[in-house]
Amino acid sequence: MRLALVVAGGLGLVSGADWPGFRGPNGTGVAEGRPPVEFGPARNVAWKATPPMGKSSPVVAAGRLLLTGHEGDRLLTVAYDAGTGRELWRRELMRRNTQKRHKLNDAAAPTAAADSKRVVVFFSEFGLASYSLDGKPEWTMPLAAMASMQGVSASPLLHGDSVYLVVDQARDSYVLAVNAVNGQRRWRTARPDAVGGVYSSPVLFEGGQEAVLGVLGDIEFSAYSLQTGERVWWVSGLPSQAKTSPAVAGDRIVLSVNAMAEESQIPVFAALNGGKALALAEAKGVPRAVFPTVDRNRDEQIDEAEWAEFRTQALQPSATLCLRPRGRGDLTKTAVEWRATRAVPNVPSPLVTNGLVYTVRNGGVAGIYDAATGAVKKEFRLPGALGDYYASPVAAGKYVYFASMEGKMTVLAGEEAVHSVAMEEEIFATPAIAGDSLYVRTQGSLYCFRRPSVLKTGPGALRERSPQH
């Protein structure tokens, strides 16, 4: 199959800003540029490649597109020419341990973080590693085996000369800062253990009194000093088991958390075992997968205090919230500007653009809110795309792009759907936008789409790309 080529091949020819990490610049999901509005497996395709297996999202830096994958016990980092799709290099690490995870999670779920000098990757079954953009190994930081009910999957954040990583797990949770140049640890701060796990990636927040690392955790959003790891301020009373990542918009932070369970699903302690401590062998009404996370003191039984803590966290109501934090310490009573309870997503992160907040939950139910007030502007089902959603929406200009697990992609202009297409394969990865290009990773393919005005056919047109080892 012959595909169209950009005006010239080679590195650094993709115009516009980079897309340096999960959900692009600081995790906002918003890019500058003019990617195509109409696209599909046979429409406006600039190039197509076959990546290794994996569910991480593509990132773009200095003309390279980078993503992670796996083959058996080999954990892979792959770089492509973002302009042409030519594979430039791939590097591998060997799996150091195994991790229990949800069937829809993946050994290469965390997205890489890159800048003009390097790319940093995180595999929960290895740890951190850094490569130059030319593929030269720089350093590795193996990390201890991680315990999470559905598998640790947060992506690292690369800011300046530091890498930040959050490991929220059943026991021994922490946030970590590493020197991006040499891989030396700068600080490590303990975090509350996460009952049921947390699957949210950190963001940089510069809209307060000082720049901080923002982390959405179990029932709390916390801000940490970039230099010391000190917990600077926090907002508590949030729903538990966050799977989305926050969206920073100036001096505000928008976050969504879908509640873990309904009250009828989590009885009071007295109903479990007549009010007596509950051992694993007697764990009627407590799923065995949940038992280790509820047993906080590791004595192989659940007492009333442990159950009460778990129940309180699990029953916080689903909500999308807007925070405007000012000050230090506990800001729970002052920072929440608005709270919305409609169309709260489970996995896809909220998107803030053009004065609106966009969310999407399973069933293809999209919510559009006024970013200033939280008032519902519109709630509707995305046409022809009613399945489950794991990829987060992204935007450029007035257009917002959604992708369902089934591979249906929908483009909105403001509040109206203007394009829908079936990509013919499942989609878990969040699309990337860099300049005039839209990059979409499906389960078996990696696409680059561009508008017809920036495509050029001719003798040098590319053929479909295959892996090059």
C-alpha cells in the first residue's frame, strides 16, 4: 500500500509544539496546530507503522515519535521519525518481576516522557530508564516489585532536569523525584497506601504561590514541593480509586473520579462476620483481591477500623471538580469552586479548552460543562460510538477528539459532532497532536494523519512501515 509523504522526509519536520508526555503539554490534552478533522484508515494517512504490543500513548519530541511496548519478557522503547514513520531505533529492558494487573491493563501501559534531549520510560515490572533521543542508554533505576489490584500504570513527568513518578499501591506508596541527567534520586516522599489502587499521573501546577507537583490520590489531591518533596497543600474528601489524571488550566485544576462502588455493595462491618475480625478464610462478602489492600496492618485479618476506612473511601460520590487552591495546608473547605456529578468518566481524563470542560464515560456519554461555573452545557451520546472509553479526549483549536475502546473516533467542534470514523481496531492509547499531525495508536497499528494540504504524493511516497530490529 502506498501512502502519502510530507513535503520532505527526515527529522524535525513536523511543525508546531511537541507532545512531550501523557496527554501532551503538562497533561492538558490541548495542542497548538491544525491536525485533520476528517481521517480514517484510508483517509488522510501520512504514514502507518506496526508497533510492538502495548497500550502506552505516543509522545512527540524534536521530530521523534516515541512509545513503549513489550514482547515476552522484553520491555521495549521504540523511536520513529515523526515525519515519515521510519523506525529509528528500539531498545529493550528485561522484565525484573511480575505484577498482577487487570486484564485490560498492560505491561507497557505508562506513557513515556520526553524533551529535546531525552526520553524517560517507566515499566512497573522494571522501573525507570532514560535514553537520549538518538537511542543511547543514559541510566536505569530498577524499582521494587509493586502491588496494586489492577496494576500500577501512572506515567512519569519530565520537567526541567527532574523526573517525577507516583507509585500509588496497596502498601508502601510514594512519590519520587529523580535527576533526569544521571538517574540519581533527589527525594522520595511516602504517600498513603491506596485501597484498591490509584491510577493517576502527576501534573505540574504553577498557578498558586509556588510551583508544585499535583497528585490525585485516594480521596485526596496533594501538592508536593518540586525541590524537597514536602506536602505543601491538599484537598481531601474526594472519591476513591482515581483512574483519571488532573487537567491544569491556569490557576485551576479540574479532576474527575468515578466512585468505586454503591452503598449496597459494601455492607457495614457488623453484617460481615457478626462484628468480629474477619480472616481471609472467612472473607464472605469481601473479594479476595480486595482483602490485602483493606488489611492495612498486614495481620491477615480485617478489623472494624480497617473496614470503616475502606468503606468511607469507596463510597465517596462520583464527581468532576474544579479546584482553585490558594495558600498552604488543608484547603478542603476553600479550594473547591464547583462540583458536577453528570457524565463522570471512569478512566478518560477531563479536558479543559475554549472555556469548556469535556468528559466522556462508558456508553459514549459525553458531558460539556462551563469551565467557570460547572454548569452543564450539554450531555449526549457520541453518535455511533456508544462503547467503553479508556483513551482521554484531546483538542486542537475548536476541535475535540474522542476514541472509544472499540475504535470509534468522534470529532466535536464546540458542542457538535462533525466527524465519526471506525478505526477497525481497539484503541486504549490517548491520541497525540503535534503541529499538523494527529497520531493514533490502535491495538495493532500506529497512524499519522495530516490534512490534504500538507500531504504530497509522488515517487518518494512511503510504503506501510513494518518493525525494524
